[in-house]
Amino acid sequence: MSRTFTLPELAESVVEGEIVAWLVGEGEPVALDQPLVEVMTDKVTVEIPSPFEGVLEAQLAQAGDVLPVGAPLARWSDGGDGSGEASGTGDGDEDRTNDGATATTDEEDDGSSLTLFTASGGGDDGPLPRVRKRPAAAQAGATGSGDSAPGAPDQAASTTASTAASTAARGPWGRPLAVPAARRRARELGVPLERVLGSGPHGRIRLEDVDASAPGGGAAPSGAAPGAAASAAAGATYAGSPLRAAPDGPEEARSPLRGLRRIVAQQMMHSHLSTVRTLHVDEADVSELVALRARLKPRAEARGVRLTYLPFVLRALVATLARHPRLNAWWDETTEEVVEARDAHVGVAVDSPRGLVVPVVRDASRRTLLDLAAETNRLAAAARDGTLAPDEVRGGTFSVTNVGAIGGLFSFPIIQAPQAAVLGVHAIKKRPVVLEDDAIVARSMLYLSLSFDHRLVDGADAVRFTNDLIRLLEAPEALLLDA
Amino acid sequence: MSEWNLVQAIAGTLDAEMARDESVIVLGEDVGKRGGVFLATRGLFDRYGPDRVIDTPLSEAAIIGAALGMSVHGLRPVAEIQFADYAFPGFDQLVSQVAKTRYRSGGAFHAPLVIRMPSGGGVKGGHHHSQNPETHFVHTAGLHVVYPSTPSDTAGMLRTAIRSDDPVVVLEPKRLYRAVKEQVPADPEHAVPFGSAMVRKRGDDVVLISYGASMAETARSAEALHAQGIEATVIDLRSLMPWDRDTVLQEVARVGRCVLVSEGPHTVGFMSEVAATIAEEILDALLAPPLRVSGYDTPYPYAQDREYLPGPRRVLNAVQRALDY
Amino acid sequence: MIRDSSRFQPFSEQPIRLVGDQGEWLGAFALDLSDDDLIQIHRDLVRARLLDERLVRLQRQGKSSFVAPAAGHEGIQVAVAHAVEAGRDWLYPYYRDYGLAAAFGVPLLEIVGQMLGTLADPAKGRQMPSHPGSAALNVFTAVSPIAAHLPPAAGTGISMKMAGRGEVCVATFGDGATSEGDWHAGLNFAGAQGAPVVFVCENNRYAISVEFAKQSGSETVADKAHAYGMPGYRVDGMDVLACLYLMRELVQRARDGFGPALVDASVYRYGPHSSADDDSVYRPKEEVEAWRKRDPLPRYRSLLERRGLWDAGAEERLRAEVSEELNQAVRDAEAAGRPGIASMFDDVYAELPWHLRKQRDEATGA
């Protein structure tokens, strides 16, 4: 029978060869290993010894022709009756170029340079699998349609989903199964994943499932077509910041408010469990401070700054902290060390509409009174507007809370762990005071409650600290020395 | 413009750069009279003589080390390592000497040299003529590593490498040396900057990312997907150190699914870095995990030369998994 | 390529010596160095020795992490520095060569700064101690991997030959280096190209603890030169004048286009291999004592004294002067301060790529 001999790859990286001369004529007998044809490639010129024995029926290329590796070169006959294997050098190389040829079909190419590679070989690419996007029905949520096309959720998963009512499938870690983008979408829309029915394999929640479960949902946002929704939604383009600000949600406790509440709760619990919280309360006669503030207030206002008592307290505080570094410190639990801070960054608790926020007045000891006033006003406003930057709520070394201004005598404030202490500053009220000469007079009095971690700070130290602080508050002109 | 295949693009660029700048010289085994075993330096010996086209002893340590000694003395040597697999006898020179020259001298010395290495499989070379060692070099601080896939990019990146003041490893996809031809700009200033990927096709269903020789299989995968109505974005990284993080993250964030194709071994391959970065930076944008399609964690085999390489079948299976996820 | 030198024979039975144990001149030719040159050589020998002693002390005081003592190597080191031309020729030293660097003109402040890893080090504290280098003086920064600087030295030599300006490269190394593949690669390439490189083995006969007989089947290091088509010379490496005359001849020979040469300079290291080594485990005390008697410093000093160029007073003044110079260098090197964290990310590349910028910002909290 007739067989075909194809051009072998004659050297590494060679993809074609030029026929220089035939050394056997058509119709001539040829012996095994007899020089058959001379071929020149980019790298070498060689005589190809015949891999067959028989008669050369046809030369399939002429001298001067350039053939790709794997192209038919000669047809020969072994004189047999045609039951043999057809063709080839037997090394399977022929599909190398065939693959290239089949891939060079794309006339609708978008003008990219992809076609460049169609002639190249390599790779295990026998019959290619059929690839499908998920059918449209599966995109809107699990329906168990029975469509068993590849890509649809498998039967078991669909059944689970439809019988499990409002419970999402859970992965081995107990959390609902969901793709990362769906988790983000659920956070943004305030949709608990536990209530979303997943349409993916094993009931995995996909982006469109979250959209369908959103309040007023069932449709992808902004009327986009389902397919487009998936890709666009995955999106938010990469711009360095992975999360956008959460949009306002419904009144249920699923809005970002809940997130802050949760964080506050976690922090409070952590503080409660991880500190040895001890309370020391004292009072200061701030009558002179009241007078001083009254004198300075209009001047501050003339410079556009509202002057409360807080800046005075902060000034007195940082001066006192400088003398008691142990209170401007924190407990490093990983290394079991007490770390004393070099600068005082003082957190100031703010009662914002979103909950407790503690923005930090950085480098408080380097600020003037006016500067402290401006900065605390700014931070409080930002806290109430929810526009604080992450860095503005981190890195505090000591905290102050003036929640007592709303009412009450004194409090037992919670420490901003891992800080050493927090100072509660309470309402200034006129109270009767007994003087040295037993005279009873009305003075402006201020309760201070120092809540400290007894692991870092001894009781006597806490009292000395408070005494020093009170001394400054009672003679506030000292505050001005380096204001 | 000249219609060049990849080796012609290399020889042509070396020629142009040697004509432009006397300090550019070529050295390596057989690069002189023979013009290199792949003929990537063909014609240079006749044109520039034995001083500037140096046939070296058969010693990669000598080639890489001498290139360093030349570069600190004012030359811009372009060394050829005959096969990337033979970089290892010179590995210490590359890792301990070349890569750290600028750093350990506090910037007083620097090594403007290029090391070209034909790389990758599919040429029936077995494990000592087929490896993809790019990860070793990427892991060595101080080296630039590029792995282009087209004649035009190879010309442009080789030119950037020759003009760079830092050492550059240029891995060349030898399987594609003669398999791809295209018009290469004749512009003697045609240079491709490092750290910039090329988006070769845009689609909304999946992002295919690759570089070097695997770009061929990746491109064919994208075409097979196109024929089935699935549109892939195809990114050719081209440069591995530095690599173009922003393009990758933008496209993957936009599409949400990606398949990463490279032919070196799977574990701690370069695509592991790409996948980890995607997970670190844009996890929330993902509709499916980043999926790697790579060579296997075996030495490169001779008999299974083609089966070892990631081809369209494996790429399409991964795409299906990403779409189904 | 082998060209017999006019004064010295390669592959001699005995190492070349020009100065006897009592400082007597043994040469068959006249000692023709000027008095100033002779005194300068002595100054450099003493400076190298005192520098070495100071660096060992700094390490013991915990101010540096490591030192590779060089006492005993000063003869060949000072000779190399005096045989090459600063600003023109190149040196490829190894880690024991700070005495060479100092004699060649690298400021003590830079050498001590490198040992301490402060900003007085032009290399910004990037390498462990005992790795001298100077771009200003063409002294290529030393590396730790043994013999790894020899293929680059060959490359610099080939580049010099191409440039045709008569420059010469001198590379130094210990006897253990001769076993490394890179040693062979470097000498082989230099030999094949006839590159102007003089390879100098500071042969102290121990690679840490392994004696030369276990290092090589070759009788001498010089013998190995046969294989690379270059002459090999044995010289008493503790006879600074023998080393200097030989080196000058070989440097000139290379300058004149006659190619590379190998010098096998026998020395002894009086200290341990490094500050982390205990040499008493592998070297008998008697051996160390015997070599002490051949110390290059007293031997050379007697030559000067015989010629009336030196006396005890001059020696005392010199030592006081060098000590004060070292005190100042240590003070200044310490005062220069440590490099900041951010500088860790400089000089990896000519420009900072994005990933290093990101890592630097993380490290510095920027």
C-alpha cells in the first residue's frame, strides 16, 4: 500500500526546511537508510536517510520548495496489499502542524497579535473540551431546572438548595459557601449570606444570588443584563483601595452601623477580659480654670475656634503624663513587655450617631491650647460625620472620655486596651466646699475618674498621677507656661 | 519594518546595538564563527570580529563571571548561555556576584550586562534542554528577568536590556524561535520597557495570563474559546521582574475570573506569585479562585515532551472550572 | 605564552627570596629602590599589622561580627599594592586583604567603617566585615564565595586587553580557592585570551583547617599554572622585597601584552582563619612558633636598620602615629552612625521598582 513520509523536525526549534535535491527518482526502488533527499534548514543541511524500504511513488515537494515540519514529503509503496498503518515517521509529530493549521481559522479575530502563534506547536491539546458559560436560568438563582448541562449546579446541590428553604449551604468551616465577590456584595447590600440560596456547585452563593436576595431584589442592580451584571459587578476597578464606603441600608440592623457596633462590642469585651481595671476617683477645684477659660473664650472665638474645657484638660494631662510615663504606656501581650510611648497620642471618646468612636489627637504634647481646641473640634466633627480616616482612630497611647458631661457624678470608664489607663472627665458643677477656716463656699468642682490597668500601674502611682493632674488644673496659669 | 522570526529579531537587534555602541560585545559558547547553536548571533562575527564576538571556553561560570568583569570595566556584554538549563554551572556567578554587585558595593559598582538563555520545552530535548528556570532568577534580588514571546517584543526587550544599567536575564522561548514571524519595527530605538504587560486580546468572560513560550498555547486556547463563544482577555506578562501588577489586577478585578498559564513546574512557579497577589489585593472582586495551569512537578521528560506542556485542553478545562465556580 | 622573565625563573624548586633572615640582601642584582620607597614599604607593613590587631580587638569588643585575621600575610599584600598603579590598574582582593587595601590607599576610615557597618562604609554596611572594596581606586568589592571573583577578574582583564591602554588586573586568593571550579574557569579563560591578569595566591597552607596536601595532589600551587599556559612563580610571601620585584616584573609583563601569570606566595597566618575559628585544634603550637621567626615585619625592619634607615625611635614614633590614626578612624567610623532602614532598599536596582517601593514603605511605616 501507499504510505506518506512527512518532513521530520531536523533540529531543535526548526519549523521548516527547504528541499535542496532529491537523491532518489520517482518510481525508483529505495533501500532502508539510503540517502533520499537533501534538506536545508535554518540551522543545518542534511541528507535524510530513507526510513522505509520499497518504491518511491511520488516526490511531494520539489527542489526549492519550503515545507513546514510535518508536511508530506514523499509517498512510497511497500509493495504490500494495503492493510498496513498509514504514513509517517511514526513519532506522532504530524499533529504538531495540524494543530497549528486548525487553529489558524479565526477570521473574526479582533486584530490582536494572537494569530502570531497559530503555527507553533507544543502542549497537550488533543480533542478540546466543550466550554460553556452557565445557562441563563441558573443565573437568577437555584431553580433545580433539571438542565444537566455542564456548568449548571449538580442535581444534589439543587435539591439541597430547594429543600433547605432559607438556609445557605455551608462549607466545611461552617460559613456559608460563597465566592469572594458575593461576600463583598452581601456586605454592601446588608444581605446576610445565611439567607441566600446559592446556585453554584454544592450550593455555592454567586454574585447574582446575592442580588436576587437583596431587599427589593430579584433583579441585578441598575437593570443590567444578567451576563453583564456578573462581570461588571465583580468589578469595581482595581484602584488600590479594595472597599468602597458602604451605602446606606434599610433600617434593620444590617447597615454599616452594625459593623461599628460589633467592633465596639468586641473591643469592650476584649478590654474587659484582658485588663485588670481599677478605679481611682478624685475631684478638682477648677474655679480658676473656669475664670481663665471665660477670659480666653472670646479670643479663641475671634480666631474661629470654639474653646471648651477639654483642651485645658488635655494640656494638663500631657504635662502630667510626661512625669508619669508608666501611664502613657501599653501592655505588649506577645512579648510580655510594658512599652512606654515617647509621644502622647491621646484618644478622645466621641459619642457619634454611629456609636462610640475614639479619634486620636496625635502628638498632643506638642500642640498649643488653641491647636488642641481646633483639633479636638475637627476630630469630633469628623467622628460624627463618619469621615474619620483609619489612621485617625489608631495609635492612641492614652484616652480621655468626657461622657460624664452629659450627667452623673463619675463613671468607671473602660480602658482602650492595650493602653494603660483612661481618664473620665465629668461635669463641672458648683458644689459647697469647706475651706481651711471652716467657711463653706460655692466652688466649681470637677470629678475625675482614672481607670487604670493594675498590671501596669500600681494604685499609689495612680493616685500620685491624679494628684499632679489636679494640681495643674487648680492652678491653670501654669499650663500657659509652655502653651 | 522587517519580517523577522524570533532568532532573526535577536541577531538583528544585537547587530543594531553593536553598530550603535562600541561597548556592546557578545560572548558565549559557539557564538562566533558558528553564529550560535540557534544562529541567534549569525553574521556578527564576520561584521565585528573576534574581539567583540568572543567564542568562550565551555564554562558558564567563565561566561557569566567574565561578563561581569567586563561590565564593571566599561563594556556592555551580552552573554549567551546555550540552553537555560546550563545556567546552573554559572549560577553562583549570577546569584553571588552579578546580582549583588550594585548592592554590596553600595552602588559604587554596577553590572550592565545581559544574559540570554534559550528556554522552555517542546523541542524534544529532555530535562537538560527544556527547562524553564525563570523562578530561580526572579527569586534573586538584583536581576531583571524578562521572557518575551514575539519577535517584536524580543527585539524591544533585548534593546532595553542592553541599555539597562542593571543585569538582565532574557529568557527566550526557543520553541518559538522559528515558529513565529512578524513585522519588527526597523526603528533603531524600538524598545519595550520592563514591567509592562501587553493585553493581546480583550474579553469579558475570563482572563488568561501567560508569558514566554506558553503564550502560544494560551493564544490558541483563547481562539478555541472564542470559537465557542467565550471571550478571554489575554495578558502577556513579558517581564517577570518587575512584573506588571497593575494591569493584571485591573483586568482580573474587571472580569473576576483568571487562569494563569506557565510551563515551568507548578509548585512555587512564577504564577504562584501572581495568584497570591491577586488573592491579597482583589479577593473581593473574584468570582472564582485564580487557577494555575502549568508544567508538572517532575523533571522535564523526553518521551512525554508534548504532554508535559500545558496545552489548550488543560487551559479550557480550567476555564470551565472558573466559569462554573 | 610562557615568557621567561629576565630576573626570575618560573616553577623554581625553592621560593624566590631576596632578603635573608637577618635582613641581608640576597639578590643577584642591586637593590635599587629609593630610601623613601624602602621606608614607605615599612610604614605600610606596620600599618597593615596594627590595622589587623585593631580589627581583631574591635571584633572581640562586639563592635563587629567577624574578622579574617591577616597577620603574616603583609609581605605579599604590601608588595602587590606597591607593584600596581593606583587609578589605572584594578585589584580583585579577597576577604583577608584589608592590609592590601590600606597599602593601596583605601582610607582607614572606609576600611573600619566597612568592618563596623556604619555610614563611613562607602558600601553602606551591606556586606559582612572583612569585605573591602573601593570604586575610586578600582578595587572590586570582595565577595564571600571562594574564587568567585576570578572569572570576573579574567573578564576585566579581557576588557583591558580590548581597550589596549596597558591596564593590568591583579587578583588575590587563598590556597583553598585553587580547588574551586571558578578558580579554574577564571585562570582558564584568562589563559585562553592572554588577558593581562596576575593571579596571586596568598598561600598560608590551610583552608580553615584543611592543609594543602588534602586540598590538592599538586606539589605546589605554582605547578597548576602549566595547565593554563601561563608561568607560575613560587615566592617567599613574607619577603616583601622578593614579592615586590616579582610582582613588578609580572605586572609589566602583562602590561606589555604577554598575558597572565600565577604567583604562589607562601605565607603563614598567625591568627585563626576567622574570629569564629580555633586554630589550635589543627595547627601545632610549634609550627606557629616556627613561622613566627619568619615574620615579615622584623625581617624587613632589620634590612632597613642595616642600611641605617631605621631605628627603635623611628619605630616607636611610627607605631604611635598609626595607633592614633586608627583611634581616629574608629571614632569617626562609629560617629558616622548606622544606615537607616530605608537604605536597605537602595541599590538593588538603579531605580526602585514598585515591589521594593511597597516593601520599603511597609518597613519604614511610611
